[in-house]
Amino acid sequence: MPESPGSDYDRGHIAGGIDARLAEHDEHFRRINGSIENVAAELRQVNLSLQRLADQRLADNDTVVATAAALKDAEEARRDKSERSWTPVARVAVVVSAVVAVVGVVLAIYANR
């Protein structure tokens, strides 16, 4: 059966439309792939940031523990020092007592003569 002259045109027109649609789909897929690549890059950055936060939290915990231990040691050292050393009032009391004792001994010696 012979083809009509319009059928070649119709087939070409339909094929051109299909090619145009396929080109649009290809462009759409390229945009989707680019978006997926951008999302993947951002996700890598989020993972790195999350890892940094986790590392920072661990370091902060170590710092808190070390600081607490140092404060405890400093408080114990302060208590030990205050228990071992004499306060100014205690020093004055000892000096006054010693002077009174010496004066008492001297008076006792002179009184017995």
C-alpha cells in the first residue's frame, strides 16, 4: 500500500516531538543529578561538622573532669596548709604567753631571794 505524502511529514513531526521531549527529560535528569551532587556535598559537610561537635564535646568533658580534679586538689592543699600553719592570732597568743611566762619566772626568782 503506497504511503500518502502527508504521512512522512506526520511521522517526522511526531519523531521531532519525541526527540524534543527526550531532550527535555535529559535536561531534567541533568538538573536532578546536579542537585543530588549538591545534596551529597552538603551532607558531607554536615557529617564533618557533627564529628567536630562530637570531638569538641569529648574534649569539653575531659576539661571539666580535669578542672574538677584540680579544684579538689587545690581545696585539699588549702585545708592542709591552714591546718598546719599558724594564724596571726595564734602567733600573737603564743608570744604573749611566752612573755608572761618569762616575766613570771623572773618575778619568782626575784621574790625568792
